[in-house]
Amino acid sequence: MAKTPTSHTMFSEQAAPMAQGLLAPPSAEPSTFPRVPVSGYSDCSQPFQLGERDDIALRKLSELQAGEKCCVVGTLFKSMQLQPSILQEISEEHNLVPQPPLPKYIQPSDELMLEDELQRIKLEGAIDVQRLVTGTILAVYGCEQDDGRFLVEDHCFADLPPPLPWNGPTSDRFVLLASGLGLGSVSGEALLSTQLLVDVVTGQLGAEGEQSCAAHITRVILAGNLLSQNTQSRDTINKAKYLTKKTQAASVEAVKMLDEILLQLCTSVPVDVMPGEFDPTNYTLPQQPLHRCMLPLASAYATLRLVTNPYQASLDGVRFLGTSGQNISDIFKYSSMDDYLEILEWTLLAGHISPTAPDTLGCYPFYKSDPFILTECPHVYFCGNAPHFQSKLLQGKEGQRVLLVTVPDFSATQTACLVNLRDLTCQPIAFSGFGADSEDGDMEVGH
Amino acid sequence: PGAWFKRAGQEEEQVLKDLPDQNDTAGQGWDSSPEILIFDTLLQLEIPVSLDRRRAEIPPHTFWDRNSVTYKWLSYTLGVHVNQAKQMLYDYVERKRKENSGAQLHVTYLVAGNLLQNGHVCHKVAVVREDKLEAMKSKLSTIASVHVYSVQKALLKDSSPLYNTDYDIVKTNLQHCSKFSAIRCAAAVPRTPAEAPPAPSPQSQRDPSAAGTLNGHGPPAAKAPPQQHKGIMGMFAAKAAAKAQDTPKEAKAEAKEAPGVSAASSKPPTKNNIMNNFFGKAAMNKLKANSVPEQPKEEKEVVKPSVAVAEPESSPNTVAEKPGKKAESARIQQKDKNSKTKRADRSDDEEERDPENVKKKRKRIKQLQSDSSDDEDVPPSPTLEEERAPSPPPAPAPKAELEPASTEVSAGGRKRKRKRVLKSKMFIDEEEGCMVTEKVYESESCTDSEDEFSKPKAPAPHKQPLLPTKREPKEERKNTKKGAAPASRANKQLGSVAPSFCVALCKLLLLVEANMQPLVTQGINQTREEFFPGHLIICLLKETDVKDFPEELILNMPEAWAGEDFFHRNQDWKLSTVFGHLKPQNDRNCIELGPLECHSCGTGTGQGVLVLLLLTSAVVSLELSAPPRFL
């Protein structure tokens, strides 16, 4: 009955012994054979599948015909009434009363338009006008209506870029991310915390166990705003020259202090210093590294790396990509998204680090290629100077694993974060002294 | 997430426990070391610890500052490992309290561990007062470290004095700040001169100089430590005698090590410093007087070379721009001069104009006016005079550029000849409140050669007296509308002189230049300081304006300049090319500009600097730093 193991493996040869079995009178018990169970199966023909595609035409805007369902790829432009505009100010002579600073510039009457190489069309329908921002590249599906608007039925973004191979370390290695040291601020309350941060990293603070752990911090990345906004006094512009003649820029002292702090760090750990919005380098993205002449003490050490913003590096096989936060905070102003982590994730899905540049965010005029387009999926994607710490491990369809981190503003939160390169986990590390109202401080810790 | 101090937890409070154990094994403890005595004395004598500029920023009630001793301060001061310093402090407090003499000692602790905060397991590192220590410990789910952070005589109200206490000692030991820490980083070594990028020649220069200053302290300091130890021993012999019979090996090793480390080591000086502390303020002040002047000197040395190096780097443009450079600098000079007068004018003007300012639109009217007759005495309207005030300063340079045979006015010239000069005039149209800009050819007297003299008389196509135009704004407006044809014709004429892009550009400059000042004053004053050679450009041209421009310009502009990415995304601007971009800054708008490359004429970056912002029909600003080559 059952197959007898033989040296013959061919199908017919196995069957041969029983070939004559049925040339006999009916047997009392007809035999049945159990089907060999399926041991392993996976369909790998996905690439060949064409999917449900009922002839979606991909059209340019100039080829649109009213009523025809089609798909259009283009760049968004969001027309916003509240968007600060120097043109408006000048043409309407409103500039005498500057527009009030607003946390967000969105309002219900905003409109979305899709642009391609030749023209643009207003969008309506299933698309969240408030959420999207100018500069986003997306594909919309729908049809042009008689009134010349495009009725969107669905839309999609570029989605996560293709993954990079994972070569991360097998043991615990940490990278410390901090941003917004805010040196030179008037209050200076974060100074002790900053010093504690330095002391932990350099192995001064803590018991021996903690120090041995701190030795596993392989790198410190300072994500911008090393100096406080207060160092950017606009006095020199607004005041008469003779009034500001002998005053020293507030940033001078702050940079000296930065130099000292960096020196302390550099004697113990490699440090990457990214410039941020308030730091003394160019304003436009990508911001170029701080000049090392500003940091005569620290730049003597090979461990100090003055880098650009945005910054991308491979540390122990883990690809880091991040900015000092201007891209996210700018989107925050022009979108209904309130959560920095959400915006950070959204930029990753939209395939562009900073879609709002150069519309509302300063940007160098690249005209051949756009370096902000994400072509490889980083393992750690962070933004600096966020209001508070958040992190999330994002899993992509193609096996991408991205740790999203919003690095909090250190001067406001006294919090930095530690990324474990082994398993892409992230943990905040908070510092505090005690104040006259230490109870309050402790309460703050609790909530 | 807890991995951060998995191991740390196991060794919790080890630092605290270690010491008493050692203490029990008689004789080997810290209690007998002279360092402790030094420390003791420090506390008792209230020796000023931090006396420098930072003191000025500290409010008086933190005067206790001088009495607080942190582990770090102790570590640097005595040259011991940070963990030893922590243990010493702990031991000190324990001993004092046992003796009941430590009642007035206040201790702050450092606590670190896991804390649940906002839904995250946060590694908390906190400095707490002794009375809050247990509360803090109870909040932490895992405790990674507890150790004494500082000891002081007074109860600290807040922790900022602790930072200030450390600041000075850290600052004086900056170059060796990780010497006593628990982590060594092999990679953290100063760059060798060869390694360093070309510029750090200042650095390599500085290093010896820094070493030199240290060396200045060096010889005496190098000798000092052993002596000092003796000195201390001597000083405190009476006190120490009882306990310090067995002179601690560590201290001895320390003393021997110190001179051997290196001449550049800053430890000797610090020791010196502290030792001086013992001998009173006078000695210390002397020391201060020595060290204070040295610092600025060192800084100066640092600054000087760096500037020298930075300069060639920062001005590559000037090299590339040689042809234009001279004129440019001349122009800049001129501008500087002008800016002074302008500033004064401007403020005056603004006040005068204020009512008109409220609602004012600009219109540009281009006309050719050529008068061969004596037009000089045409009485200019008062508004014209007023408006012209700001405009003349920028005018001269381009004017000279456009008219090859520039007008030279000789003081004692016999022949008074007339020369046609293109001028921009701007005035306010009273009726509409518009700002109107007019291009006119005016004749000026000059003493040019005969053949050139014939020139001005020939072209006088549109003879239109200046006066009536001004007085009859309506007619003027009519002219603007239908005026496109003659104006563009005129421009074409000009354009045909040398049909190159640069020429057209310069003409454009000339056309709009007079309009620049007022708007700059009002709108983007801030950004003016950001305009400099090699950087720049904003061009927003509205379709209607483009009609008025020379043809080659219209043709060239979009292809030549428009990067696809940088079309301004505003529907209203039909032909728009943005080279900088608009950015909101401080929630106001201003313009930041990027570098310019002029592709069509192939002259590369920095050939000319031009800001051109055309609104409805007004020109916002414009700047040309180099004269055009083709003229």
C-alpha cells in the first residue's frame, strides 16, 4: 500500500509493482491513499502580477479631458491667504503693520493646486487640504470636472524609499542625539543640565556602572541650535550704527562657551556638530558646517566633526539621516499636522526631507538635482529642536526599519536621547538640577 | 530600552559602599590622607574658589558658592580620579557627621536611574538636595547611580551655583578635562599639524604659543608640587601628625607623577593656584594679575592668523571678477558715501511723505525726452525735487556705463555743449497718489569733441516737454497704457547697440534703478545688508512689464535663468524666475538670496549683482556691483 522506499525514484517505477493489482476480482476493502501534506509553499510570482488595473491613464495636465478618470503626478501648491508674503506686503503697502506672527498659517479657505511641467489645476475631493503642504510630490486619481477643477478620488505619495542592507552592530552601542543647547540664552538655567550631559558622556558623573555604560556611547550628534535665539539680536539692523558701535554680538560669548563644551566632549567621544536655525552659518538649507575657526579649542581634536544640516552618516553600519528641525517646524506652520513625529514620518512617506523649501523655507537654489529627495531609506531618521521627545519604529513594506526620533530642544526640556544601534531602540535621557521651587521641578518629572 | 544601564544597576551605590569598607581595614582609608585635610581646611577657611568674571553674574545670595565643593572641583584640584573624589566627599561628610561637627554641612547627591516620564522610560540624571534624595530614589524604578555631588556649608536654594563652582576649575583645566574621568577615548587626540586641513596653520602656531604660556608657569610649577606637598604637610603637620603617620602612597605617587607628566600639563599651575589660596588672597591676586593679561594675549594670537587665513578663502569672487573689481570697489565706496547722506535724506523724506505713503502705487513710465534747446531751466515740480533726492546716488554709475561717451563737465570749458543723458525720474502723482517713474533723455552741457557733439541732436523722436507731463497726470497715465509701443521701440533701439544679454541687463538696471531706494527703505531694508557680490537675484516679472523690456531679455530670461525647481509658485506671476527666495524671518518677510550664475552670457558667478523685483509695475530693488563689459 504505502510507498516502499526503493532505489527507483521515477514516478512510474514506484507505481510499477502494483500495476497489475486491479486485474482481479473486486476486493472487499478498496484502498485509499493519504495525500502528502504541503510542507512549505510561498508564492513568489508577485513581480509578474499586473494587479487590478482597469486602464488608469497617466496624464499630464495639458492632456486632461473633462470627465476622464486618470492619474496625474505633480507638485502641490497650497494657496494660503495667511501665508506671509513680502509681495503682498509691498504691493498693498501693508508693510507698515507687519503681519502678526502666527503659530500656524492655515485656514479653511486654503486651496490645493497640482502643478506639472506646464500648468496647474485646482484640486478638490478626497484630499486633505489642511494637511498637505506646498512642494509635496504626489499622484492623484480622479477626473477633471466641467468647472476646470480636478475631483480627487484618491492620492498617494512616493512612500518609503528602498531599504538599505542592515549591518548594525551585534552588541549595545549608543549614539547620543541632542539638540538645542541654546547657549547664550539670557536665563542660563539649562547650563547645569548641559554640564551634567557633558559629564555623563565623558564619564565623570555616576557610579562605575553608569560610567561603563557611558563608554558605550560611540558618538554624540548635536542637531543644531547650539546657540540660543537670543544671540541673534537684530539690534545691529534696527538701531543706528553709533548706538551699536561698541557692543559685542551676543553670539561671541556663546560661541566661546560652545567651544569649551565641545572641547570637553571631544576629549572623550567623537562629536558631530550640525548647525541649526540660530547658529552662525548660512540660513538656507542645506546649512554648511560651522567654520572651525570659531571653535579654536575643540577643532584641534580629530574627534570633532563639523557637519552640514541635513546630516547623513553611517555609524557602525547604521544609516543616520536628520536635520536640525527647520523642515519639520516649517511644515508644522503650514499644515494641520500638530505632531512633530507625525510630520517626520510624513516627510519620509512623501519621499522628501523638506517639501516646503524653497517656498517657505530657505533653500539653496539647486537646479539640476534635489538633494532632499530620499533615495535610500535611513535606519535612523531624526529631527532636532522638537518640543518634546518622541520616537517610533516604522516598518516598511519592503522590509524597511526606520527609527523615527524627534530630538527635543535641550534648553527647554533638558532631555537628550540615546539610540541603541543594536536594536534601533531609543531612550530619552533627562537631566535636572533643583531650583528654589524644587517641588515643582519634581512634579514636572512626574506628569 | 533599559539596556542603557543594565549593568549600572548592579553596581548601584557601589561608590557609596566602597569607602567605609576601606575605612574598616585600618590605616588604608582616606581619613589619614593629607588631601582630606586640605579639603577640610578649605571648607573651614572659606577660601575663595571662584573669583572671576562669572562672579559678576551671580546674584549675591549665591555667595555661598565659595563654600561649595563639588566632586569635580575636588578631582581637578587634588588631581584624583573623579570616583575617588566622590568617595572622598562621602567619607568626609560621614566622618564629620560622626564627630557631630558636620551638622552644618549640606550635601547634594547625584541620582540616576529609570523614570517613567510621558510614557517613556527615561534615564533621569538629577542633582538633588539631601532632603530630596529619598523622594527621588523612590521615584526611580531602577537606580543606576547615587553619589555625592557636592558639599557646602549652606543650604543651596537652587543648583545653579554648582555649575558656577565647576566652571572655573573646568575652564582652567580645559585641555585636560578628561584626565580624571572614567572614560578614555583613544581616538580623541589633538590633530597633528600634518593631519589638520591646510588652514590650521594658525592652530599649529597657536599650540606652541599656548604651550609657551604654560611653560612660563612651568618651571616653577614643576618644582613646586613636591615642595607644596611638604608645605602642606608642614602647615598641617600639627593636625596631620596624629593620623598621617603612614604617609599615603597615593599622595606620594601623585607628587612624583606631577612633574613627570609633561611640561604642558596644567596641573602644576592649578596646584600652584590652590597652594596660593592657602597663603591668602594677596598671593592669589598676584597670581591672577599674572595670569589675566596672558589670556587676552593668547586669544589675540589665535584670532589674528585665523583672520588672515580666512580672508583669501572668503573672497574667491574677487579673483574671478577682476575686470569688474575696480569699478565695483569704486562703486561700493561711492555707495558708502551715499548711504550716509541717503540715510539722512530718507528719514526726512519719509516723514514728509508719510501721508502719501499710506496709499501709494508705483508706475513706471518710460519715455524718451530729448531736448536740444535749453531745457536746463525747466522748473522742476516740487514733488519731483522731493522724490529725486534719494535717487541720484545710485544713478551715476549705470549712467556712465550706458553712455559710452560719458558726460564730462569741465569747469572752465569754453564750449558749452549739450549731451543727451538718459535719466530716471520719479515723482508722485498727486492725483492718484501713484509713484511715477519716468525715463527721460535730458540734455546736459558738456565739453566733448566735435564729432560726438553731433550725436545728441539726431535722435529726438518723442519730444515731450517735461513740465506738462508732471502737471497733467491724466495724460501721463494715458501714456502709460498706450505707451508700451513707443517705449519698447525705444528700448529696442538701445538694445540694438550691442545685442547681448549683459547689455540688456544693464539697460534693465538703468530703467529701474531710480525706483529702488524708496521701496528698499520700506520693505526689505533688512536684506540689503545681505546683498553682496556673487550672491543674489530675484526676478519677478509680471507679464505686462515684460512687454516693456527689450526683446532679447524676454527671450533670454526664462531659459537662461529658470531652474525648474525655482519657479515661484504663484499664479499671479506669469513669468517668474526666482533666484533667491522669499523667506519669512522673524515672522516677517524678507529676501534671502542665493549665488547667481548667469548662463546666457557665460560669465559665471559674480559677474554682476542684480536684484530685480518687479511688482505689478513697480520695481523693488536693484543692485549692480560690476559694470557691464560690453559697454
